[in-house]
Amino acid sequence: MQFARGAWKFLVAIKDGLVLIAMLLFFAALYAALSARPNVAAISDGALFLNFNGAIVEEPAQQDITAFFTASEDVMREYRLRDVVRAIDAAAEDDRVKAVVLDLSTFLGGGQTSLNAVGDALDRVKKTDKPIYAFANFYSDDSYQLAAYADEIWMDPMGGIVFAGPGGNRLYYKNLIDELGITAHIYRVGTYKSAVEPYMRADQSPESKEASAALYSVLWDSWLTEVKKARPQAIVKPYADDPASFIQTAGGDYAKIATEQKLVDKIGDRVAFGRFVARKVGEDTTPSPDSFKSIGYDDFVAANPASTNGDAIGVITVAGEIVSGKAGPGIAASGRIAEQIYKALEEKEIKALVVRVDSPGGSAFASEEIRLALADIKKADIPIVISMGDVAASGGYWIAAAGDHIMAEPDTITGSIGVFAVLPSFEKALGKWGVTADGVQTTPLSGEPDFVGGFSEDLSTVLQSGVEHSYEDFLSLVGKARGKTNAEVDTIGQGRVWDGGTARQLGLVDSFGGMTEALAEAAKRAGLEEGSYHAKYLEATPTFKWLPIGGLPFAKAEAAPVTGMVGWVARQQKATFADALHTARGLMAREDVQALCLECGGTSPRLNANTPDLFDLLRSYSLSSAPR
């Protein structure tokens, strides 16, 4: 009895401890939620301070509550593109805003089309004669594209500047897979469908290189044109084409290069920059001499909500990889998005629908689920306009085919009409240890798929035929939507990706334009007059997972800025390796036919606090074969 009494007290103590921890988490989350709430009343005269601590994306992902409390370097913020553009446009019209200040030291970038939209908004501010000032410890392609719009660009004396351009190497796992004794069974259709190449080759195929080179060339030329338009005096291309010679000639003095090539206007640290801005817009009331009067981004966004005047045009966002289920936001889960589409159908005030697609694709089944929901919208005589963001490829284009009109930007990445499936087996690995498989079959598919004994020819034939049928379905739905035969679509399909300009020439896109133009097109098709409509976004507000009070609207973790060339290289190396592991893990763990674009994955940042390590990569092979 004494032992039982002691055990009971121990269990009660554990229970009380768990309750206490839960209460502490609850009140901490409650305090954080109240602290994070924007304060519209705090806005006064000063500079709109855009201190981008993360990436600009189409739809911010839902954050894990553990990431908020740990506040690690990997947890950074995702800024919704339309909020950023709306805030900058509001700054152009608000007399309280005396200037716009960009701090890009911890900016992780965005897709090229997204950054073009932000740049256009900054240009509209400049046309009102309001100054724009930019500062960063270190500039690279994305941060400089925005800084180029500034009247004065500052750089830290110990910082640097480099232009890398799109492209680079990706990892190929064929030799590793062979060494581990793993067989990757690959079923695909599309000469250019390169998403499976890392598992079947040790290098990039000539076809994939051809497609990538053509795409990246267009994107690079467009970037150079955009920067040159924003900052004509900058000497960008010679430095980008031969950085080693420039740096060697300057004796490793990056600041000297930046000023000589007219890439920046002033060399100074953050304190000097703050004092400079303070002289322009006024000093803050705090004692620090480098503080300037500033208007916080969150406060300003809250003070300038989107218009709700006129008739409603529904907007559905398909952002991130397309998967089945109800996950997200930040990932395009077909169940959640289909529900939003049917909600638009039920709401009688929705006069038209714009589908904003920013996705490299994913599950063919999930893509079809979303497309079928859009087909029901069309049956109700509600016009559908597709607005492509940075990427609308593969499964993203599968969905786009449901639209009455498709709009893209010249730098949009689209196409990639092709499908594949990857499944592993382990007969070679187990054979090294003397493990074999044998048994009795009642049909050719008994016991299949056999991840221990290897796949039979019958199973491989069945799977390849199914993938080929999915490709024919893809060709048919695109052909029907675009007025082409399957053969005509096949010639521009085969998994090849296209830039928006070429896609328009090929008939995959109807016209150029962003969300503003897409809404105007939808209004015209619905018979609405100009200025008599507003966008009604049918989507969930991003929250923290498992948060009992409904979640926080923002993740506030701070990250260390890139402080120089070595730091930039280290961060690029870390990001590339993490992205490669994430791609490897994902491809081998997916469970259905995929319409996914591998080339598109590195074109737009997506912050991920749960980056897989090497153990995750190897474990993914066994997870993909585990019974569900």
C-alpha cells in the first residue's frame, strides 16, 4: 500500500506539472497575441519603416507554436505580397508618411514577379516626390532589386554586394541510392519532366539543361532590365559577369566596388544611416540619436484595409505545393481550397472569381479536385479569371486550365505539362545482408508492391500505363481549355517550363497582368462597371498550429542579418543543402501521381522551420513504403 500511495502521488505530481505548463503556455500565448496586435493609434508623422525580416510570399504559411517560443534563426517572417503593395501605395497618398525606409539586411527575397510588383509600388511613391532610402549590410539580387528604387542606397562599410543570377547546381542522388542498395522505380511522361532526374541520373539531362538555360536566360535579362530602369546609373552587368576581376582589382574592398560602380550612394553603418533619416523626417522621442520617426509596417497595414466598396469579386489563392487534405495556408491543400470555392458558390454576392495561382504543382489528384470545384463555378455562369504569380506550373497549370481567361506576367514560370511517380524498393540493400523474399501468388499482383523482393514487371507496366493515362488526361483538359488538339499540347508539353512571355506566344496564357488587371478582367466579364467592385479574399488567416486561443497573426522571431560576402556564401550554402534534402525527402515520400515542377522550386522562397536533416532523408525511403 505504501508503494501504491507513493506511485499515486508521483502521478498526481506529473499531472499538476503538465497542467501548470499548459497554463503558462496559454497565458504566454495570450500575452503575445495582445502584444502582437497592430496599434493603429500609434501612427504619426514619420517614415514608413519596411524592415523586412524574411520573405515576401503570396500566402504566409501557418506557423508552429513551438517555433514562436524557441525563436530560432530559421524562424523568420513571411510577408503577404498584397499587404506589402497596399501599404506602399497607401504611403504614397498619406501626408503623414514623409519617406519610405527599406532595411533589407535580413530580407530573404521573393519571386521575381512578386518583387516586380513591389518595385512598381515603390516607383509610384517616387512619383509623388516622397524620398525612399535603403540600407543593408549586404546586397544580393533580390534585396538590390528593391533597393534600386531608392533615392539613396546605403551599405555598411564591412558589407558587400554580389549578383548571382538565377540558376546553379542541384543534387543528384543516383550514386547514393545505388550505394545504399535502394531501387527508385520511376514512372514518368515528358522528355523535359526533370523532377525525377536526381533519382535516375548522376547529372542533369541535356533536355533539362536546354529548358533551364532558356528559362533562366529570360529571367536574368528581365532582372537586369528592371534594375537598370530603376537605377540607370548603376553599372551592374559588367560586375555580375566578372566579379572576381573586380574584387581582385579592388583588393577585396567591396565598399570601393559598390561606390565605383555606382551601385550604392553612401557607405555607412546602421547608426549613421539612422541619423541621416532622422535629419530628413525628424528624430524619435527616444534618447538614441540614431532613431528616426517611423511608422511600423503592421500598424500601417492595419490602418489601411482593403476596400470593400461595390460588388464582390471572390479571390481564391492556390499557393505552395498542391497536396490532398485540409492543410495550410501556405500549402495548397485541395480539401481546404475546394471548400473555399464552394463557399464562393454559396455566397450569392460573388459576381466573379479570380484564382490566384502561385504553385509549382504537386499531386495530380489534388489538382483535379480543385479543378473540378472550379468547373462547378463555371456551371453557375460565374466567370473565372486565372491570375498567375511567380509560378503556375505543372499541377498549377492543371488548375489554371479551368479558367475562362488566363493572365500572367512576363517573368511568370508556367507550363511543365507532365506527370511522374517515384516508389522505392530495398531488395538490393537487404540482399547485402542475405535477406531474400519468396512466396506464392494467386495473381500477378499478389503481394505487390514488394518493397523487399522488388517490383514485378506486371506492376511496373500497370504503374507506367497509369502515369501515361494521367498525362493524356492532362493533355485533354489543357487542349479543351485552350482550343488545341492533344498533339498540339504535347509539342509544348513534355514537362517543359516556359516563361510567361513565351507561354503567351504558345497560347498557354491569354494576356499579361497582375491582380489588378485580373480583377478588372473578371469585373468586365461579370458586367461590372469600373470602380464598382472589390476583391473578397476567401482564405484563412495564418495562425499558429495548436494554439488554443485562435492563433497569432504574425511570427515575430528575429534573425541575424547577412554581414558580408562570407556570410552570404554560408547562408546560400545552408539554404541550398536544406532545399535539396527537402526535395529528396518529399519526392520519395509522395504517394500518388505527381504533376510537379522541380525547376520552379528555387524561384520563390518558402520559409520552413522544420528543415529535414540527413536522417530525415534516409528515413523517408522507409516511410514511403510503410503501410497506411
